[in-house]
Amino acid sequence: MLRIHVSTMDLSKVRMATRPDALWETILSFHRLRDRRASAVFGKWRTETRPRLNGETRLLAALVPPRGYFPDFLTPSRAAGEPYGLDAGIEALRGTPLERLHAELALLRTGRHEPGRPAPLGGRPGGRGGSRAGGVRPVGGRPGEGRPVPPPRLDAFSEGRAEPLGRLVADLRSYHRAAVEPYWPHIQASIEADRAIRGRALLDGGADELLASLPSMIRWRAPVLEADYPVDRDLHLDGRGLLLQPSFFCRSTPVVYRDPKLPPVLVYPVTHSAAPVFADPGPGPWLGRLLGNTRSTVLQAIGNGCTTSELARRAGVSLASASQHACVLREAGLVLSLRHGSSVLHTLTPLGGSLLRGGAPLALS
């Protein structure tokens, strides 16, 4: 179990990440690529992603084992709390001090199951977490791709040479382009839906209610935030506060840095809707049903998020009509609906937001 000790000062400094973190999603997606579970959510993504890979996974497999510890420097963050975009994150990674590189790679060599980053990045302890120890399932299109790189290749990182860091940066960019970037609007929509739920909790009951609203594997028992975790660990915030970072590709259990001196970040899995996440609506009967002034009003009324009853009041329609309109908009890929307690919370997807803005796209962070 993970226990995060939260003082009164820490509670006042709990904050939500404003967007997905590009490198956290990249690294965690690599775990999902080697994990056969959760096919309803990730199956289509795996099928589409694997053929696009072209050797990028060999170095990543050496640095990110299927279970256990992977180096903190792969997912940099800053104390201010604003998540890095891909370019800024890679520059922060490139600037990792040599002493830190050496220390974290030494941990990777000596104990892939050291306390810290949990085995549950591939699953819970006890063998349910992805590949068996001693091998990495190939994830690319060529024989042998995805096998661990021999340890001598990691030695070059410890020496601080530019060549291996340059190769890692190139592989991260290439992998992100193949596995994450095409799905970024879906990732953004899921994170925004989660933020809407947390934001409501924060408005209703402050930071206490925000922490209590986190997914079921995380439990707020003031002054301790407990979470399912493969090892027994205590993390003391010591007045630094806590950044809550929802993640699309995180699964089963949250993740924290192994190094307690780094800015405290709790990466936790978003709740996925029952519908296949990456399913394209395609042409269908929803297109004809989508047209009309009432539905346009409903789409605008959803705005930054609302429940079905709130939607009915805003749009001036009955509860049953609001539910039906939201269903059609959801089928069209314009709205994401997630259950929150006894209510259903509707938020706009990037496509829905773009439609309201007259076609202006969301920026890719």
C-alpha cells in the first residue's frame, strides 16, 4: 500500500494538472502495448499502433521493463505543476544531470522490482502484470523487435555521452508519433472529462472532497491518502503539496516517483467510458438526427460540463429529452459521458468543442 501523508499546508496546495502529460502518456502507453488486458479500451489502439512501429521499442524496452521500476528521468515534471508538452519534456529529459542518470540506471540494473515505481504499470504483483520476467513481448513489425537491449547499451547513458541520449530522444519522438499522437484528441477528451468530475468535487467540498472523489483504488482517510500499490511505502509531502495527474494510459493503480525529493506527483488512471474509446462514429443514422436547433442548443449548454438534469434546465427541455439528445451527441463523437455517483456528467470532446468554435481545432500539446 502507498500512504501519502498530507498536512494542512499540503492540502491547501493540492492541484489538478491542466492537461495530459505527453511523456507520462508515452511511457505508460508502452506498458499498455505489451499488456493484453483491457482489450475493450486498448485493443483497437494496439492493433493500429504495432504496424506503425519500426524499431523504436528496443531501447525503450531496456529502460522500461514490463513490471517494476523505470527511471524517474523518463517522465520529468516541474514544481509549478503545468505538465510538459512533448518538446519541453524531451528538453527537460535531455538536461538530466549525469549524477542522476547514473543513480537511476544503477537502480534499473540492480533491482527491477525495487520499491518505487510499481509493478502494476503492467498489473498487480504476483504475475498479472504483462510479460513474464526475463522477456519482453515483441511489439513491432520485425522479428525480435522489443527484446531488451544488452546492459552495455545502458552503460553509455551513465557515461553521459550525447549519442545514446540523442538516440533515446529520437526513439521517444518516433514512438510518440506512432502510438500517442494520432490518439491525442481522445486522450485530451478523457482527461478533460476527469477534470470536470474533480472540479465539481473541489467546488462542492474543497480539497477534501477532491481527494475523496479520486478513483476507487485511491482512498482519502485524512490526513493520509492511501492507494493500492505493490509495495509498502510512505510518501511525506512536507509542505510541497501534490499534483494530481490523470492519465489515459495508466491502469489499475496510480504511479509516483521513486525519488521522494522530486516534486510530488500522483499519476492515476482516468475512468474509461463503456463505449470503445477509439471507435470512429463513421456515417450512420446519427448524422441526420444531429441536425436541428434544439440539439445545437444542447451542445452549447453542455459547455464546460454538466449533468443530465442540469442540461435539461440549461437547454429548457425535459429530462428525458436531454438524455436522448446527449445520447445522440455521444454517438456522434461530440460528447463524452461518465457516471459520477448517481449522476451522469457530460463533457465536450475536442470534436464537439471544435464544432462550437466553427471548426477551429484544439492545439496539440
